[in-house]
Amino acid sequence: MNSPVTPARRATIRTVAQAAGVSTATVSYVLSGRSGKAGSPGVSSQTELRVRQAALGLGYRPNQAARTIRTGKSNLMMLSLTMLSDPWSLSVSKAVGAAVADVGITPMILADTDWRTAIRRQGADVVFIDAADQEGDAGLLAELAGSNRLVVFSETLEPNGFDVVRSMAGTTMDQAMDHLTATHTKVAALASTSSLKNARAGRYGAYVRGLERAGLALQDKYVATFDGDELSAYQAAVQLLSQPDPPTAIFATSDFVGIAAIHAAQRLRLSVPEDVAVVGIGNTLQGEAMAPSLTSVGPAGFFDGLARFLVDRAKDPSAPAQVLEFPWQLFVRDSAPGSTH
Amino acid sequence: MNSPVTPARRATIRTVAQAAGVSTATVSYVLSGRSGKAGSPGVSSQTELRVRQAALGLGYRPNQAARTIRTGKSNLMMLSLTMLSDPWSLSVSKAVGAAVADVGITPMILADTDWRTAIRRQGADVVFIDAADQEGDAGLLAELAGSNRLVVFSETLEPNGFDVVRSMAGTTMDQAMDHLTATHTKVAALASTSSLKNARAGRYGAYVRGLERAGLALQDKYVATFDGDELSAYQAAVQLLSQPDPPTAIFATSDFVGIAAIHAAQRLRLSVPEDVAVVGIGNTLQGEAMAPSLTSVGPAGFFDGLARFLVDRAKDPSAPAQVLEFPWQLFVRDSAPGSTH
DNA sequence: ATGAAAGCGCTAACAG
DNA sequence: CTGTTAGCGCTTTCAT
């Protein structure tokens, strides 16, 4: 029974050094794993062993804050994911998780939190921001980029000290609409309330233009809006499909909306795609994995590509800012198989 | 055009001090917001203003790592959530997000990552671990508790330097089974492969015992297993319900499984609860929010209570370790309304 | 009311 | 091969 006079003060590099009978420098060399590396002194395997044993015995664990302050590297990757329950966010998280295996980087998610305030408080080697299309953010981002390596997902922003990840939709949303109008005349849209502001731009705009190209009228009863979460999308879809003369195809402005629409249809005992076809936007893993799998437009190899890019930036935060583009394509799957059936 | 000779070195407390013509101590007092606080010196409002303006002009932002090393507080809360897509995890995240508003704490999620290695690298004022039932973790947790404030969710572990959050299931799972067997004779279970190991323990055990109490036979065809993710659960449910003589009630060992089961039923044009009733376990927000709402057993006020507890611990990491218990109850909702219909 | 100065635990020159 | 030493940016006594 050794009396715990000192209240278990956490072991530091110095404690270890004393126990091993060496200097703190030696301990540092050994424990940060660069004994024999280029440019650094080597340590004899005997002392190395002594140091390791002392560290183990004392339960030594390096103080990350101290290491960070000294090296300027935190080995942290921050992911600001605005809507965590969105399969898009989950796909990002999953891909990143796979990409950081074996690299000494810890990914941490900032969920449903305002990055604008959070980033000021917490640094990271690289921080990914999933939503910053608004004009007002451009200045703030440029400012924050001074002290953090930022990777911003945005269709409109230009790199400015920070990287911009962009998924080049091009005309693929138009393709998706044409895909639907080729076999359907009652095509509905399921759009978030916010996306309606710009009737001819963005995802909803693709719907409007698609109808025009097909010579179909834009009808109020075929445009349903929701508030942002799954339940709201689900309810909007139920409403859309319960009316007399319901649509036979739904253009959903997001994969999670498309998924909700499929669930809603099935709830109403409608078959997908026989009674109602559904396309989503985003090409998420969850859309692909569900049954029936969701036809969607979106970037190919996006999540893995993004994850790799983030890891690269974390390892070399001083690389020049660039744009990373992922061209989109139409992924025809079960929920809207096209004209074959 | 001022020539950027110095490559935009980030402003420190010293830079600010020079610009304002004061000492670093004064800057520290002002900027860490305790000019007039008890025990600390006051700063005249004039100098305070000068300091603030200098800081603003220089775009000064405090270095968290330095602050952490000095104070020992990181203002960080780490949430290790093993299966992020599980509504349980999302509920935790949401509740915590709401609880930290206005408090100076940033919650960060460690998703689908092994906390065993990650915690060694990254510290936080408090870290929540959502899965640690295995015996082997007890020692490791006790060790880690030496340098991190740990809050562990576990039904079996006892506090040992770390807090244990526990939801006292008691006999509520039995109640849930009785709820089903009161009006059904074909009651199926949807359980994860791992939970089957202990046939009479845990959630699956409640199913087995429930059948016994009702005098019903345990039949293989009414026991479906899945692998851990939604898709797998969904497919298992489809299989369960597509067979000849399908069950009329499903006991799902998790809310997300119950949700998947409802989706599967609807896919098969079965009505919930008319054709098949479903109960889940966990009482998550998502189960409550879906349509039809999911009958579930689980703790009352769990997520908000947990969030509050975590915030308390973050603010006072040296509070004595304790057990936090949330007694369960049965929440009868639309997916299994009971004998009234 | 303000400043000087001592570190927190660690890394990285530089000396020996 | 190993030790000495000077800080990283910040907080916090203790003087003034």
C-alpha cells in the first residue's frame, strides 16, 4: 500500500525522464517515434527500451495540447456537418472514417452547430464546412482561413485561402428530369421551402425547366414543400400522393427527401417504381443501399474523393488552395428504372 | 499596399499588448473576460477598450492549445457514438447540442471510431462513451479515467473513477412483450446477431421469457436476425413478413430496428399497426416523430438528462464519480396501440 | 489598476 | 548517442 500523498498527478515527459534516468529530450525522441528518422538523432535501443518501460510503468500519456502548441499540428480533422441525420452527412463521416485509418488523424464531427462560432474556439489541422453558399460567409471564411485550413463545400464560392469542393452538377439534373418526363406526365417536385426562393435557379429550377422542355404545365398541386427534416419531407410526400390524381413520378431535391418519399409511397400501399417513380439528388450511400435503391444524380466517387482530399490537407495544411470538382452523373437505379419496364 | 514581409503570422496576446501599449497580463484579463470578476484585478474601461480594439484590428484569436495547457480545461466535450446513424446517437447529439447553447462548451462527435485509441490522442473536459459493456473495457476505462473525465453508458459496469449512465430497464421489456402478447399470438423478434449469444439475457431474453409467460412457443421462423445496420434490419424484416403465415407483431430490439420494420411492412403493403404491430426499444426522438409513431420502451427524459449531466461534468470535471439512472417505462404509441383498437 | 515574470508539457536546435 | 536550453501562447501570482 503506497500512500497516495500526491493525488495521482499525471505523468509528464519529465517524470518519465527521471524514472528512466535520461533527459527529457531523449524521452521526447523515443515517445514521439522519431528516434532514427532523418534529421533527428538516433537513440540506442537500450535507452529506448528503458524509456518505454518507464513510460508504461508510469502510465504516461502525451499531453496533446502541449504538443500542439509546440508543433502547430493538432492531428485533428474537424467536420462541420449541418444536418447530421442527412445521409449525405453520414456518408461523409463514413468515408472519412475509412480514410483516416492508420493515418494518425482523428476526425471529429461538429454536429448541427454553427461553425461560425465554433471554429473560433477550436482549431484543427483541417476543417471541412458543408454549408456555406451564402454570400455573407465569403469574408468570414477568408478571415478564418488565416488560422485554419478550411475546405468548404460550395457551388458558388471561389477559393480564397481556403479550398472549395464543388460537385459539378452541369446538366445532370436536367437529365434526371428528362429521365422522368420520358415516361411520365404527372411529375411532382418535393422541395425544401428555402429552395423555392429562386424559382429558376438550383434544384427546383431544374424541375421547372424540365417540365418546360417536356411541354408539361407547372401545377401547384404537384409542388410540395417541406421544412428541412425527414418527417416534414415524409409528410409532404404523403400529402402529394394522397390527393386525387396523384403524380406518378417525384423529383426530390435531396436523397433523404427521395428516401422519405419512397417510405411515404409504401406507407400508402403504392409500389415504387410501378405506381410512382422517385429520383433523388446527391447519390448517397444510403440511397444506393435502400430497397428499392434510389435513382439519383450526383457526383461519382465523391465521398471517398473528398475524404482523401481532407486527409491530404490535414497532412500538409500549407498546400495551395484549390478547387476540387466532382462531375455529376445520373445513376439509374430501381426507384426510377427508365423506359425498360 | 502594405508589403506582407511577414507571412501573416497569427496575432498573439503579445502582439495585441504591444499594439494597445499594455502588458500581456492586461490583455489576458480583458480577453478572457474576467476583468472585474472576484479574485481578479479590475481593468479600467479605457484600457479595456484599447485592448479590445487592438485585438479586433489584428484579428486576434486566442490559441486554444495554449489556454488548455495552462488552465487544464479544453472546453471540449467529446461524444463517442459507435453507430452514428442510429437514432439513439442522433438523439444524444441533438440533446447535447441544445444543452451546450450559451455555455462555452463545444461538443464534438467521435463517430464510428474506436474510442480506445482515439481518447489516448485527444483529450476533452468530459468524454461520453456510448458502448462499453464488455468486461475487457473495465480496466482500460479505469486507467483512462485518470486523465479524462469519462461518462460511460453501460448497464453492467460500476463507476470507478468514471461515471456510469444507466437506463434501468427493470421489467419494462417484459411489459412490452406482455403488451404484444395480450392481443397477438404470432409475435416475432428482430434481433441483432450479437444479441443472440445469450439466449436468456438482454433484449432477446425478454422476448423469450415473454413468449413463455404467454404460453406461446418459441419458433425459429419468428426469430429474424440482422447484422447491425439499417439495411440489414430492413431486409430481415422483409423476410420475416413475406413468409407464409407471417407474424402479426414484431418485438424489435432497438428503435432503429423498429423503424426499419415499419418501413418494411409498408413496403409490403401491410398496415401498421392493423396488419402488424411493432414495438422498439430505446424511446428515441426519431421513433416518436415518425408516422406511425413507434411504441417503445425506454428511459423517460433520458437524452436531455444525459446532456445536462455531461454539461455539468464538463464544467466541474472533479466531481465525484456516480451512477446516473433513468428508469424505463413503456411508451404506447401508434405502431402498437394496445387493445383499444 | 497595471506590469514583470514564472511556468504549463512539450519539441527542436544546438552542444557536447 | 545524449543532455541543455530556449521557447510555443497563454494564465496567474506577486509586486508595484
